[in-house]
Amino acid sequence: MLIKCTECGHKVSDKADKCPECGCPMGEILKCLREKEIYITDDIEMKDSLPICNINGKRADVTWIKDIIDKMDETELYHCKYVWDKLKGNEDERFLCLQKYMGTPEQVYERKAHEVHIAVIQKYELSYSAAAKFLCELVSSDFEMKEFDGMTEKEFQSMQAPIIHCPYCGSLDIRRNMGFMGGHRLFVSSASIGKNWKCKNCGSYF
């Protein structure tokens, strides 16, 4: 198979000892591709032995994750998998997980799990939960997983409700205007009519 030389960009057979164009050793070319930790473009054909996963339609070399996992002992891997599983859940599950490890000798494992998790989020632009799910499924499949579709961070942010603040003083300390309830007017202030929110800081309706 052909791969791109990381030194000169020319295609070279993966069976060659070095790039015929610039002389870069094949070992260095493969090492450089792994260390860059970047998406693999479609015009690069990698060796079948490398773990490749299509993440949201983009081919990715996940060797860097495998290298991290391979260096873990059984205890560290157990805790990392536990943390990633909890990070897939809701805020309560995440908080309980954090609480479980805080101040304990095992907190070092929790921090390692977060370090890898954040790297996946940044590298593949996955949302918080999707990145944790990706790690769980990738490791469980022993890096045999070939496809993963998950929500991106951009998609997640677009779904979030906008932060409502007072347009007059900028305060976030607001509440819904309860001027009317069940057809009955509760407050007599004309300033509240037709307004959905009241600022508890400056008292303005908006």
C-alpha cells in the first residue's frame, strides 16, 4: 500500500525501507504519522495493521489512544473505563463520579481519564458525552471499531438554550414575570404588562 512521506509528501510503498524521493526511513514516516495525531485524509492509504476509525465520516488514526491504553496497567484501565462510562451520563452521574474519586489515592486515575477524554474532544470535535461514549466503545472493541457517529461540540452548543440576562443592567439574576396566572392579574404594575421576565437586580421588566 502507498502512504505519504511526511518529509517530502511523495507517495511511497509501506514495504519500502525508505522514501525513494528524500530517503526518509519508513520507520520515521510511520512514527511521524502517529505522533501528529491528526485526521487521515482520504488520499493516504495506511497499513491494515493501524487502528483506523471513521469518526463522523472522517478517517482517523486512533493509534495514539491505543498507545496510551497499552501503557496502562489493569487497575488504571479499570478506573479509566469506569470514569468514561459515567461521563456518558447526565450531570448527576458525572458529579457522583467526581465525588467518588475526590481526595482518594485513585484520583490520579480519574485525572488521567479526563486528560484522555479532553484530548478526544479537542481532536475530533466531539461533544462531552459523545467523546466519552467513543472511548468506551473503542476500548471495548479492542480498537476494532471502524465507524462512530456522535454529536459534535458545535451541534451540542447549537441545541443549548440561550442565556437570558437583563438588557438594562446585564444581571443574570432574573425570574419569569408572574403578572398573570390563570387569567387573573396578580400584579398591578403597568410596567409588567406584556413582559416575560423581571430582573431581580434592577427591577426592570423585559
